[in-house]
Amino acid sequence: MNTLIQNLLQETVSKGLSDKISSQFGISSSQAESALSLLMPEVLSGVQENAKDGNSAEQLEKTLKKNHADGSIFDKIDDLVLNPESAKGEKILDHIFGKNADKKAMIEKKAAEKSGLDSSVVSQIFTIAAPLVMGKLGQSLGKSSSGISPLLSLLDQNNDGSVVDDMFRLAKNFFTKK
């Protein structure tokens, strides 16, 4: 399993994220886990897509180093769940998906259908997942001196140019090994 992803999933589980989301939104922990396992790969896929051109990759690297390298988001999970906008999750998603609001809405609809949740709850979980993913990417980048390209290559385990399939597989494996 990809170490970066494994660490992200383990850290969120160790901090009780799904239980906190479950309590906050009145859903089951398994629904919360399902939504997270569907949404986190989409955030990563969007990051990868944005980083394909040199200027965007450079900007992403600067943003990760400046705002997400310390991983402090993982110490603020309670606040993040109580107030998803405290970590600017919606702003992160808007930046990742840019003008493609339809793609974001499609992702939320698909995650709602698969997790059995209302799309408004999925939307809020999406704003929780985004800063966590950015935090883990920033932490990893902060530990690496080689830049963003090697980081993104870590995410694409089968080198097919997309991390979505890899993330779904890894998340599914992680959450079904309880």
C-alpha cells in the first residue's frame, strides 16, 4: 500500500474522524468512512490534474509548503468537524476543481449514492476531507527536498496517469481490514 495514503487513512482513523463525523451529522461511522474513502481520492485526483502544467505544479508546491507542511490540521480535527470551513475546505475545493463546479457536484452526487448519504452531508464531508488531504501532502512534501513531481508519482501506483483508481483500491482495502 502506498505509504502516503496509508498514513493519511491511519491518521484520520487514529484521530476518530469517522466517529466524529458520525456524531456531528447523525450518520453511521461506516457511512462516514465510505464517504471519506470516496472523496479523498477525488481531492488527490484534482490535485494531480492541477499539477500537470509546470506553473500550477510550482504554485501547488509553494502552497503546500506555506500552508500545509506542518500537518497541524491533524491536531484540529475536532474543530474541523464542528466547523468544516475553519480550514477553508470549500476554498481548497474551489481551487482544485476551479470553474468545473459540475465535476464537484457530480463527485458529491456519486459519493452520496454510494454511501447512502444526503448530498448536503457529503458536501460538508468533502470540505473536511480536502484540508486533511492537503495537510498530508504538505507534510510529505515538507519532508522531501525533491519537489512536487515525485510526490504526485507516489500517488499513482500503477502509473496510468490517474490516482483515482489507486485511491479507491487503497481506501477500500484500508477500511475493510477492521
